Amino acid sequence: MTAPLIFDGHNDLLLRIHSGAVSAGPDGFLGNGGNQIDMEKARAGGFGGGFFAIYVPNENTSLDETEMDKPAYDLPLPEMVDWPAASRVALSQASILIKLEREGALAICRSTDEIRAAMAEGKLAAVMHMEGAEAIDPDFHMLDVLYAAGLRSLGPVWSRETIFGHGVPFRYPSTGDTGPGLTADGIRLIKKCNDLRVLVDLSHLNEAGFWDVAKHSYAPLVATHSNAHAISPHSRNLTDRQLHAIRDSDGIVGLNFAVAFLREDGRMDENTPIDQMIKQLDYLMEQLGEDRVGLGSDFDGATVPAKISTIAGLPHLRSAMQARGYDAELITKLCHGNWMRVLDKTWGHTSAA
């Protein structure tokens, strides 16, 4: 069969370019000089696009991933980032995506019609996403500006605390029941996103925050890059009860390729077989149904199985799906069809100005 293009729930390319780790030019993303994502690798892997995250890092502070090789760990989270600093970084990363669109490498998509058109034309279909709402002010002025620029998906937190809520630590073994959920401003943010038809991303929210979103949002529940806690008992992963709530809302979970969230032992070990990804997919489909599971790689932000390594390695995942007995229809659903279905429900079919 013709390999279906992959539409993916999460990548951190914009952070890589913003930090200077990858060039945005022909020697980097526009050529074959990127890390896990660039144009040449995209063509080789059949990568059609996905959610391009705006993420604000803490200055001079990063997680020590070597701790995640231990049998148990609990990485301290960085402090909250203040709004002025966060807004500067967020605008810079949004600008990077806009400039890449001007280069003709991708199209910023505000509807599934635009996603399908971009992929048909051979352009990467980019959804502007925000991972952690540090750059959003309580009056939502920045949200309105970024929405006009194309923002269509937002996660209230990236693990560390924001004025909107609390996230999960990088803790193994652990559930996501790690503290209080959304603040009053967080509940207002969820309702504002519903009004704008901006997708609310549950990945990185703690369990109390998850249930707050489930209570206050009328949109399908979506975790763009999360896995099953029953297989990998990491705080970042979703319990069966959470998966069933997503199922009942007709939402979706995007399989996270980050090996620590795939493995039973929670280790950040790239020598993780692709069969472990299939095991997660099987379980997620068992809990959610075949129409509510997609992919959410975390490329350019995570250690992924070595056999895949970059988006050029995505054919190995499709081959593993075939070897497991998934038929062409199911593989197409997992690669992009299920994302289109949920985005249709969340956004509507037509582009909003």
C-alpha cells in the first residue's frame, strides 16, 4: 500500500531553532542539518506535519535526564517563569514558525481543510501549539494575539506550575495525582479556549487538573503526547480512568515516543524496541477504541527508540504496525485520520479568521 502520511501531535522544533541548536536555513531545518526534524528527513519518513510547540524554557536550568536511568527518580521541576520573559520567548518562537511559512516550507493551518490541502501540496501542515501557558496573561490579550497568528492548541502547563494550574513532575514510579489542579484563572482559560475553539491539551497536567478540564470543557478531551500508565507507571502517563474519560468525550491520545514513557521500568534508554510502541498502541486502542488513538512523537524534545531515531525512521513504525496485523485502514487512522476526525470536531471544518 502507499504509506499514509503521518500527522503528529507534538514536536519541539521551534525551541531547537530558538535556542540556536538548529539553524532555520538550508544548513539546518530547510535542508538535512536538523536534529530529529528537517525537510529532507520529513520527505524520507512520510511526515506530513503536526503540532509545532511554542515552549518557554527556564534560563540556565534544565532537567537532568541521566537521573531517568535509575530504578526510581523524582526530578525537581524548575521554577515558574514570569510573564514578561515568557511572552518574549513565545513571540520569538511564533515568529520563527511564521518565517518558515514565508519560506514556503510549511503552512500554518487553522482548520483540517487547510491541513489536508497542505499535505496534498507537499507542504508540512503546521498547527501552532503552546506547551505551557506562561506567556498568556490573565486578561488573555496574548491569547487573542497568538490566536490571530494561528494558535489553535494550548496546554495550560508544561509540568511546572503556571498561574493557570499544576503539572506532573518527572517521577517514576508515580501516578499523576500530585497536587491541586486548575486555578480560577485556569478554569477561565479553558472556557476561553472553548469559545475560540482552541484545543486544550491535557499532556503534562496533573490528575486533578485533568478532571478540572473534563468538568469545565465541552470539547473532546485530548492528550497530544501521552501513554498508558498501566504499562509504564510514570506520572506523565494516563490511568485507565482518564483514558475512559477521553474515550467517552470522543477525544484522542497521541502516542508519545519518549522511551521513559513507553517502558515498564521508566528508563530513558534509547535501546527500546519498537514493539514497545506497538504494545502501547494495542493497549490504548483497547481502552479508547481504534478511532481515538494517534501519534504524538515529541521529536526534537525527547529520546526516542534508536531504530526510529528521527522522522526519517517513521517507516519502521509503519512496518511494525503491519507486522502486528494492523490493516491499511487502521494504519491510516493511526497515522493521521484520527487526528483529522478530532480536529474537525474541535475546530469545525472551516478556517476561522
